[in-house]
Amino acid sequence: MKIIQTVGSVLFVTWLSACGGSGVPSGNTANTAALAPPSTAGAYVEPTPQTAANVARQCVAPRPANVLNPQTRQPYGDAQGSLTTEKLWVRAFINDTYLWYDEIVAQDPALFVVGASAPFVEPSDNSSRTINLSTSILAVNTYFNSQRSTAATLSGRPKDRFHFTIPTADYTTQSSGGVRVGFGFQVALLASTPPRKAVVAYSDPGSLAAQNNLGRGAEFISVNGVSVVSGSAASLNEGLFSPVIGQQYSFEVRDVGSAVTRMIVMAAAPVTSVPVQNVRTLPAPYGGVGYLLFNDHIATAEGQLVAAVNQLKAANNGAGVSDLVLDMRYNGGGLLAIASELAYMVAGSATTSGKVFEKLSFNNKNPFGLTDAATATPFHNTTLGFSVPAGQALPQLGLARVFVLTGAGTCSASESVMNGLAGAGVRVIQVGATTCGKPYGFLPQDNCGTTYFAIQFKGVNQLGYGDYSDGFVPGGSGNQFAGCLVADDFTKSLGDVTEARLATALQFRQTGTCSAAAPTSGVRSTTAALVRESEPELGRGFYRENRIYDPARFN
């Protein structure tokens, strides 16, 4: 399967990515600068790395024997080790499995110790800052950060923007059931530097946000009395992105179309996300068109996608739908097997039979000992047991084309859906903004309570295509998809036929053009640069922008 997300008072989304993804808090920041090789580069002569198995689970703080791995229901098997053994494991893990292991600049692990200062390189842009290593976890995570290629794509973006860690307990909770502490809204940052602007992208049904009618486009004016426009980044980070469970937070918001604000008070609580929403058949004159919003390739999505496709098949008195608009503008990816199931349900057996959904290539060491057949993910035609019993035949729409609504947050496994369908011969029409550009994925690895995500494979479709590290561009040239560049429209609900991206998809369906009347909000843009510039930052962790693969279970 495939799932695999500035500093101080300026950008609060970067704080989230750094702390939630890499384990490096922004409070330890100093000397921000363009990337330069560490001063030890070239001076340190590295001994031959050990194999990961020899130093695995030798921890500074071993987990007790009564802490069980939820997948195996067995103890993790941690033993007493040291900061040195944890760093030896990191180096071995990277040297064994990292896709670009031969591009790593040797770093002296002895420099990454508690109390030292060390460079931390932001994967998103290769900028570097010096941080204080105040804990052993921070020291190990910062050493892991140094074990990454800093090469660039043709456009100049870092090739590897996806190198991160997350506490294993958090990862297990998020990936299996989509449970996280919060209120149930997804924040979209339209401007992340003062004067900032933050709005609601969507709220999960049944959540505290939904119960308080906090809908799409509602603007956050203040959080606990702190101005979103110019207030403390730390306070805003906590309230909007990382609230403390049980603590009350007050939000001043202005709903779409309202001239006045209102106050909402909510206590942060565990929220179970609803990855599939707004499943419907569109009203006349679009009665043959189905729509569904798909936000996360997590385990619970399996059953919800099956239910959604069955609902669309039963529409129009059993005639089903002749077209589908698949809204993945906020879907950062997740389990590759879920992506494969969805693609099969869209295309059907006749189109996908005998074809590969995605074939994976690893480094030249074949680190996981996979046969050629094991590297190929098929179009799964039965359920896999994520959230419904395994082995049930999947419903299928049998469509020859699909309209996909995308944004900069459309990433990884979501891009695999598009690429895999195209490889099987389904026409993909893309409406929205350029996707994130992540044809890569991981086999997440736990060690000593931290789960490590290092790029280990690249995926290609049935036709051998997977070169989209700069993203899929609507209506782009070469191997890009037909379609239209349209900025996000926060003045309308998702699934509203007058919402800019959906309206344009429906226009393209009728005429093959992108000339639908511009929405009253004036959000339509016509160039990739303008659309990308207007794309919101979603402020979510790297674990929600990935693809995860498990050959032992799903191939």
C-alpha cells in the first residue's frame, strides 16, 4: 500500500510541518540561511555502516514489554541502548533502503548529541537553520534529517521534500482510523504571513465544527482573542493546528456572506475524520454526473468508498452515472492499496484486467528482497480488510473517463489514482491547480517509538510513466492531463455546481472548453503560476501527504 506533511511570528504553517513532521520545533531556530554543506562535509570519513537489523530496537528509552504493536499484538522488543545505537540504526536504515542512498553526504553522528547545536535542513525548500538539540529524540531526528538528498528537480524544487518522522503512537492512530485531537475543521491558509488570512476548507460531518455550523469559507478572525491577521504565531498554531485535548478554545469567525462575526467556544477532543463526503448525483441538467469528495487514503476510507460507489451505481433508478467528478483537491494521499481499489471501482474490470496499477522501483540493493512480481500493485478487485471484511467483490462504475478536481495539496497516492487510471486507458480530465508532485513512497519503519519516513521507491503506471515530481498541471503539455486551471473557490460549498472548480469541470464536460463564466468571487485564474500562488496552505502533517506500501499484506 502507499501512504505513504516560517519560523517565529511569520509563518505558522511551517512550524506545524517542522514540529509535527520532523520533530524539530521552531523555537530552537537561529541563523536561517540558504542551504550550504555542513562544515564537516568532506572532513568526516565514515566507517562502513552496519546493517539495520544489528542495531534495531536498542533504545535510549525502551518501551515497556506491555506496550504492544497494534498490528502484531506483540511487544515491540525494545532493549536498553543509547543515543549512539539509535543513530547507528538511522544510518543503517538509510544506507540500506533510501532510494538515493548514494547521494548522502557523510555526517559525523557524534556531532548530534544532547546539548549541541546542529544544522537542520527544511525538506520543503532546502533552507537551513541551526537548532539546539535539547533532547535525545531531537538529536536523533536531526541526524535523520541530515540523511537526505538535497538534489533538485528540473524546476529547481528539492527532489526529496518528504523526509520526516512522527511518534509511532501518533502514526498508528492517524493511519488506522483517522483519529486526531482537534475540532473537525481543516484550515486553509490563504495568506500565512501578516496580514494573515485563514478560512475553513471543510469540516468533518458530526464533528464539533459541524455541530457549530462552521462551514467552508468561514474566516477565522481571532483564536482565544489573538488576531489571526497579526497576532502571536505560537497561540495561533496551538488553536488552529495542535490544540491540547480537553482545553477550551474560543474562535471568532465570519461566515461566508456575513458582515458580522460570531464566537464559537469548543473543547479540543479526539476527532474521527470522515475521508469520503458529499457523495451525490448532481441535479439537472447534470443528472448523469456523480460527485464525491475524497480527503484521505486511510483505512476507514475503504468501506466509505465502497458505499459511495454503490450509491452512485444505484442512482437514477439503477441506471447509475455516466460521468464522475472525483474531488481530491485536499487529498494528500495515504494507502496505495486504497488508491488501487478506488481506481478499479472507477474503471471496472474490463479496462483494468491484466494491467498494473503501479509498479515500484527501489534502489539497486533491492533492500526488501522483493521479486519483480511483488513490486507490482495490481488493480485490486476485492476488498482488502481495511474497514470491511476482506475478499468481497468491489463495485464498479466502468467509466471511460473521470474528472478530477485537484489542488497543491493533491499528493502522492492521489496522484497515483490519476496516473494509474491513465495508464489503464481511462481519460483523466484535471481541473484545478498543479498537484504536489510526489511519485515516491515509503515503507514506514518504527524504531524506539519513532516512525521514520524515508523515500524508498518510485512508482510508474502500466505505460511506464511516473515522471511527475513537479506535479500534474491541468491542461499541461507532454504527459499531463487535459483540463483547466482554476483557483479554489471558498465562497461555495464543495459539491455545489456553481463552485468554480466543479462548475468548470461541468463546462468542460459539455463543451470541451474552460470558458465557464467566472464566479462572482473573482477567484478564477488562467495560468499555472497564478493558480499555484493562490493555492492555500493546508497546515497538515507530512503523514497526511504520503503513500505507504506493504508488500507482505497487499500483494
